Amino acid sequence: MLYAILFRCHFEVNILDASDTITREVLDNSKEMVRDAITRKFDIKKIMLSSSNTLCIADFGCSIGPNTFIAMQHVVQSLKEKYHNTNILEFQVFFNDHVTNDFNALFRSLPIDRSYYAFRVPGTFHGKLFPSRSIHFAHCSTAIHWLSKCPEELLDEKSQAWNKGLIHYVGTSNVEVLNAYVAQFEKDMEMLLNARADEIVEGGMM
């Protein structure tokens, strides 16, 4: 029994470490792309005319760190480089994830030398989480592909897309299973993009 518990803990830690490493690689590989996009597309002049000197940044699917801190510091630094008079700007960073996320662990590991005010926003990012026209930069790296729910057809034994109780798709034996996942992904992406379109200020970015 003890061996089983230790094996499970070791297995879960290894899985988390592997996931953390993959996420870090994604962030490292996209770092210059994010900086370049902010430099070319972020309309700081329009934003400064229509809002205060506080820029609001949201990271959707933050987990418990440390990758979210790396991503947010990079975004903040890129925005500072875009707007050279950094003494005027202040930054608010909203860390979002599901209500079951361990936000206590996240906030206990906040960088001491961070240059932003930190907030937590629990809830699914497939719906609105912020007031209209309140977010200047929306960020999501390796969580955007997660579905809001398992397609109902996969759990219905009478459906052609019944997946025998599984919540994942393996192989090409049943194209209806694939179609159900694609349809759910399209619905989720539409909800996500509509929510962000309402939340992001004119001149802001995702």
C-alpha cells in the first residue's frame, strides 16, 4: 500500500515536472514573438488617451507558477520598452484559473521583486471574467486548448459518438468522436474569443 502511494506521488510529480518543462519551452520560444507583437501592434497612445496610467494584464490558465510569473514579467517588461516613460505606468496582473486551482500556493511564491500588483480571478476563461473594456493585454500560453467540458455525445451510449466511457480520443476508429471534440472546441473558442473581445480595451491585445 505504501509502495503504491509513493509510486503514485512520484509519477504525478514527474508528470507535473514534464508539463512544467514543456510550458517553459513554449514561453521561451514565443518570447520574441510576444515582444515583437507588442512593439508593432500595442497602441499605447490610444490607450493612454482613453484610460488611466494603470495597465491591466490577465493571464488565463495560470496554474500555480512559476511559468506564469516568467510570462507576466516578460509582458510587463515588453510594455515598459514600448512606453519609455516607465515611471508613469503602473501594472495590475490578474491570475486566472479554475476555482479549484491552488491560488494560495501561487501567491505564496510570487516574486518579491515583481513590478506589478497581483490579483486572483477564479473561474473558467470560456466566459466573461472582467468588466467590459477593462483589460489591456490578455495572455494565454498552454491552456487555451482545454475544453470547457466533455462533449455530451461521448457519454451517451445511444450516440454514434459514444466513446465507451473514455474522455480522450485515440486512433481513427470512430470519426464521430473526433467530430464531437472538434464541435466542442469550436464552441469553446467562440465563447472565449467573444468574452475577450468584450473585455479588452480598444488598442489592447490578446
